[in-house]
Amino acid sequence: MSRGIKLVLMGVAGAALLYSCAPAAGGGMGLLPWLWFLGNPFGRGPAVTAPATPGTTTAAPGTTTPDASKATPSQSQRGGFGGTGSQSGSSGSS
Amino acid sequence: MHRELVTPRPGWQRKLDELGFDFYTLEGKAYWTEQACYVFTSDEIDELEASTEALHEICLKAVEYVVANKLWERMRIPPAWGDYIERVWRRGDPTLVGRFDLVYDGKGPPKLLEYNADTPTALFEAAVVQWHWLKDVKPDADQFNSIHEKLIEAWRGILRRLPPEALVHFARFDTQPEDLATSEYLRDTALQAGLAGKPLAVAQIGWNGRRFTDPDEMPIQVMSKLYPWEWMIRETFGAHVLGDTTAFIEPAWKLILSNKMLLPLLWEGFPSHANLLPAFDTEHPDLGGAFARKPIFGREGHNVTVVGPGVFDTAAGDYGAEGYIWQAYQPLPVLDGNHAVVGSWVIEGKAAGIGMREDERRITHNNSRFVPHYFAPGGDR
């Protein structure tokens, strides 16, 4: 296989991967890949970007950032936490 | 330290409502009272501050001791969780907040009763509500209270460790007003620090086979939870935590500090420490015949029994399955018939302020009244 053909195939594969990750693709993963495969963010060391200037990036309650707002089409199981609390009342320590 | 009777502010209920503090009565009884306040000297505040930081420092040493020696069985922590706790401890997953409950009368050093290190509440009252009371009622006085500023600063430190697009989910029981207020206040301080925050109920937390998710199927990267670790580890989703795909605030190493077995451990490691009471994992002669028996994983004073000459009090509850510890009984100071306990806040390891609670009973519980405090700068009363 010539080098040119290999490059074309790699390009097609790369485009297919990107497409599969796009939320609009429907059957894709629906979220940028890093968000799925990276673990606990505290395990990655300090963020490389500078911290937000206090008071300038305050988000309104319930708002989300652009990447994080992309939902996945899969359905999660729920109710796996909270059973003890629903029997015991307050879960805080006052 | 003394208790001073004061006149409540005209329209005080409306003032509290305007702050968003709507649970000043709980189960038909006053939870917030401003018919009195606690008064400290600046020297007493200095002593509380220094003792709080000293206690937090030895608590961190206790965590290291437990982790290094894998004392999971003694701490009643499933061994499978040991590796996870060690990982987040070694990695330095950040802590935000905790609260020591101290017995203090101004005459001797503060003594540790317990460390509410995982899911402390009464935070909003201590940080915001009593501060507004001070400005209205004692504008020339001071208050040991930098909780709000320190929380925002702590969130900024957490923000620096997260990717710029990070979102923090705030999980709590929405039906519990105190839990809801605490979690919403934490979210507010996170927002002020520049983080994005999204609330969710504990029961809404999902698992999609790879990650925890919220009801919109959004992966949960960081979860500020007001739900105890000792409950999480035994629930259906608990095992998924071990995959370490979500960061938790407070981190799992707080399970060592919110655990009453911490008290005997501290006494073994730092015997005769000025801020500790003798504590053991069994009845012991050094208790001196007066003790408080506490469940290893207990909350809100439930299943605590106080025994001593002429003294007996016990609180019912469903805790104690993991066993008990015994702590020498140090009576709370009684002022105007009220047993007073100091809740001393720790934020990022620094003493940040206090909240006073009082009750007719010896055992403080979740409905014990919150009472504001002040101190006179310069040591004058």
C-alpha cells in the first residue's frame, strides 16, 4: 500500500472518529472523548490555564459550561445512593 | 465566656427569611434564637482558634497513621476501600470544610468532643446569619467568623486544580431544610469563586456503567456531597466510587476523621494533649467513672449515652452496629440552664470561625438551638 493511500485511510478513520463523538450524530458517544475517558480530575495535576478572575465568571445557579452541557443518549441507573438517608432523615452533622 | 440576654431585632423573622434562612423553627421549636448571645474575650477567641488548628494538625497525622498502617478493620472501613482512600490521600484530593465540636468554658483549654469532618451542617447560620445579626445588634463588636471569605478562597484553590470547563455537582437531600441550606450555601460560595455548580438530589445520582451521571446524563466530574461516606460505602453505587472517575468533596479520607474511632486513636497518639479527652475503644479505668459512649458511626447525638455519678442521659437511634467508643465525660458549661457547645469551623486546615449551639439536654442533637456570638476586641467584655 502506498504512503499516499495510507494517509488517505488514516484521514478517513480520523474523520469517522470525530463524527462518532459529535452529539448531533445521534449514534455517537455524544460527548467529547476526554470527558469520558479521563478519571478523577484531581488525578491530573494542576490545570494549565490561569484561574478565573474572581467575580468575573460567576455562573448563575444551575448553569453549565459548554462542554459539560452535552448530554449522552444512554440511560443511567438511578437510586443507588440515598437509601440510608431516606430512612435516617438528615444526612448532615449539625 | 458568658451568655448575655438581648432583645430580638424587630421583625427578625422577616430578616432571616430575606437571607434565605427559613428553618429558624424546626419541628415546632426554635432552632435560631436571638434572645441571647454568647460573649467571648479576644483571648478566648485566640485560644479557640489556636486549639482548632492544633486539633486539625494532629487529625491529619492520625489519617497518615491509619493509612500507613492500614488500620481499616479498626476503623470499620471495608478493606476494599483502603486502597482508594490511600490513593486520594496520597494524591492530596482537597478538603474544603469541617467542624470540631468543642467543650469550652473559658476557664480551661477547649476539649474535642468530635470532628464533623465529612458532612457538617449549621454552616450557613454560622457564616452568614449570625454575621448579619452582629451588624444589626452589636455593630461595634467583632465576631470570630471569616467562614465566607475562607470558603471562597478554598474554592478558588480547588478551581486551580480543575480543568477550566469543570462543573461541580452539589448532591444533597432536598427534603431536609438544613442539608439543603448548607449545600446551597456551599454552591453559592463556589459560584462566587468562579466555579460552575449544579444541584442534584442524592437519589438522582446515576451510574451509566462507566461514570456517575446527573439526571441530564451529564457525567459528574466533581461532586460536593452532603451525604456521609459511611452510608455511601454500603449502598448499591458505593463500589463504583472505587473506579475513581469522580472527585468527591469531602474526599474519602474524611471517613477516617468523621469516625469516632478517631478519638481513641488520637488519645493513643497524643496522650495528655491539652485539647483531647481520654478516649478508648472499650471501657477503661482512665475514664474515671464518667464517660460518654458514642457509636463509631453515629450522627446528631443518636445512640450517645452519658454516664457518671448522678448523671445519666441517653439518646435513642439506629446507630451502633459497628460498635462504640468511650470518651471521658467533660460536662458542657451550663449557662442559664443551657448546655453550650462550640462548633469550630476548619476551612482548608485553618480555623475560620465558630457557631454556638445550646440545649437543655447534655447531648447536643440536630435541633439544638443556634445562638449568635460576639467578642469585644482588645479583651474587654
